[in-house]
Amino acid sequence: MEGLMTIVKEGWRYKGSGNVMWMAHRISGLGIMFFLILHVFGMSMSFFNPALHEIMLETYKTPLFAVGELGLAACLVFHSINGTRIALLELRPEWWLQQKKATQYSLVATVVIGVPMILIMAMASINHFVK
Amino acid sequence: MKLHLKIKRFNPEHDKKPWWGEYDLDVEPGDRILDALHEVKWTLDGTLALRRSCAHGVCGSDAMRINGRNRLACKCLIKDEIKNGQIVIEPILGMRVLKDMIVDMDPFFAHYRSIMPFLVNDTPLPANGRERLQSPEDRQRFDDSTKCILCACCTTSCPSFWARGEYIGPAAIVQAHRFIFDSRDQAAQERLEILSDVDGVWRCRTAFNCTESCPRDIKVTKTIGEVKEALRTGVIA
């Protein structure tokens, strides 16, 4: 808990390039984990409690979850691209000089892949709810 | 030139939480941050507490956050750090503040000691009774990690360390690297075992804050990567 408080109170203010990416990676990872827990729980309810499963499926169709889905897509795109960058730098320590460039590339790739994807999803959701 | 120095102050004996001390000084652009801190301590407010010893970037005592990033106060010039006439000084992060800039370094040195920071070689000395010789290439292999002055700039800039103080931290890994890759040392496997612990080298998330903050320009993340590689492949080369 002390560590979390250090990060929440002061860590985000540290002016390094790494801590911002580290935090973004953690937050996106937590977002994906939250989805996975909800998903596994929901699917298991189809066996253990079909009525609850139905309620959950209906809830997923609400605008709140449509927005959550956009967040999930953003988390997935960023986390996978940034994770690849981290894995590559771990496997090849001698590439350390390229780290700033690699960070910039992963952010650009997140925007290039993520923004059109989210726009397409958002348009589909808007069409669904406006109808 | 005029300098407005904003220093995060905290004395646990009477402060419930940290507060900002603000001081206006006349300084030379080529003065170091440490000179400005001395000016405050010696002429404006004697209660300011900070560590410093050699004042020339060798002892590593005066690590602190200067304008939001870890630096040695004795190696930073005011002209390089001043922004809008102001410089902000805070203690390094992730360690318990004892007073103002002074933090409790005991856990840091405990991590350092845990990796056995000394040469281990039980074989008899050479016949002439003198030192164990090493080729220039073998010496070069760990040259970078010998530069560490244990200032804690790297460890306290690491988000993994902020999140979990038990993490051994970049400085201890750099020190371990210095011996693991030393051709004369015989305890590399033992050190690697210590570093493969749950709070060892795998807690590094390759954030690179350590490399950016090192006042000795050690390639810290690369060094940690080499230790990970040695653990992964079992090859120390």
C-alpha cells in the first residue's frame, strides 16, 4: 500500500520517460485483467446461474459497457504494442540506445492502430443506440 | 542572477506533512545546485538538512530530485536547471525521509550487501604471490559497472522500486554485474541465484528511468538486461 501511495502522490510527477510508460502499461494491464475476470465470471454463470448470466448479457448491451469496450480496445492495443517493445529490449539489452525511439514508435503504432479501431467501434455503437 | 529556490522540507519531529520552503538568492549561473543549498543553509536557514561529502560527484551523498528528476546537487549547474528563475528540490523517492533531503539509506545498503559485493576466489594466489592477472578484454567486460558510486539515483528513480521497496533495485544489480562478469570471481552462480529471487532482477520492467538518472552515465538498463540474459541462458560471457 505504501508503494501505491508513493506512486499516486509523487511517482507520476517524476520527470523520466520510463515511469509514464510503466504506469500506462500497468493501468492498461489492470483494465484487461478486469475485463478477463468479468468475462470468466460471466461465462461461468451460464452454467452455475443462467438467470444471472442473462442479466449480465443484457447489462453488457448498455451504453456504459459500450464505452467500456472502447477503453478495453485502447488498453489491448497499447498493452500489446508496448509489451512487445519491452520484451524486445529485454531480449536484446544491446539495443538500449534505441529505447527512446522504440517508445516513440510504440506510441505512434498505438495511435495508428488504436484510433481507427476505436472510431469504427464507436460508430457501430452510436448506430446501434441511435436506432 | 536571481534564483528562487523551492525546497521540500520535512522534519518528523514537528511536521505532520512536508511543506515547501522558498528562498530567494543571488547566485552565479555557473554555481552548482549544492552551492545554492549551502547558501540557504549557511546564511538563511540553518535547519535545512542535506547530505554531502566530497562535493565533486564522487561520493554520491547528495542525490536529490532536482526539477523532478534524480541528480547529484554537486554535478548540476544552476544555469542548466533554472526554469523561469526557479529550481525545485525534493528528496529522492521511495525511501523514508528522515529530515528534508536526508533519507533512510539502510534498506538500500542492505540490498547492496545482499549480492555479496566483494571478490570471491578461494584458489591459491599465483606462484609469485601477487595479484590475479586479467586481460584488458576481461577487465573491459565489466568496466561500466565499476563506475557506480552508490548514490541511489537509479534505484529511487525506478517505478518498480517505488511500488515495492523489497525489490533489490538497479544499483544492487549493477554491483552484482561488476562481480558476475569478472573473470577472477567464482561466486557468479551464487549471485545469480540471489538475483533470481522474487524481489530480484525480474522485478525490473525495463523502464529506463535508471539509465536516464545515473550521474555516472552507466548503461544501467543494459547492465540489468545482461544479468537477465545470463540467468535466462545460463551463459556468463
